[in-house]
Amino acid sequence: MLGPPPSRYPPPQIENIVHPITIDSMHALFSTYGLVQKIAIIEKTPHPTTRHVLVQYADSKAAAVALSTLQGYCMYGAGQHKV
């Protein structure tokens, strides 16, 4: 028996990167909203201070809540590491 098809959301983008981002720091941020199964950081982006983060959650509701809650969130003060 097959489960429901995976939901597709655009990958979160982290902007204004001053400090390195890691899988562990992204896991700490995104796991607040649900069970994270996988995380990948896309290093090659057009802008040197921007990264895309691919986050796979166990369920689509957690992904939707994370994206809507973290939209515009800054991991550090002064607009650094803005999601």
C-alpha cells in the first residue's frame, strides 16, 4: 500500500549569511516544527551570502507550519541569516 504523495514546497532560502550555516544549525531551527528526515544545504547560489536549504519533514503539515512561521525570521540580530 502506498502512502500519500509527498507535498512540494519551495526550499527555504537563508539570506544575509555572515556566519557559516551547518546541517546541525538548520536541524536545530527546523526540527522545532516537526520530525526532520533530511536536510541539505545548497552552497552554489547566485549570491555569495544566500543559501537554499532542502528540508524533508515526516509530514506535510509540519513543513507548512515551519515555512509560514519562519518566513522573515532572522537567526541572528540585525537581519543576519534571514529565512
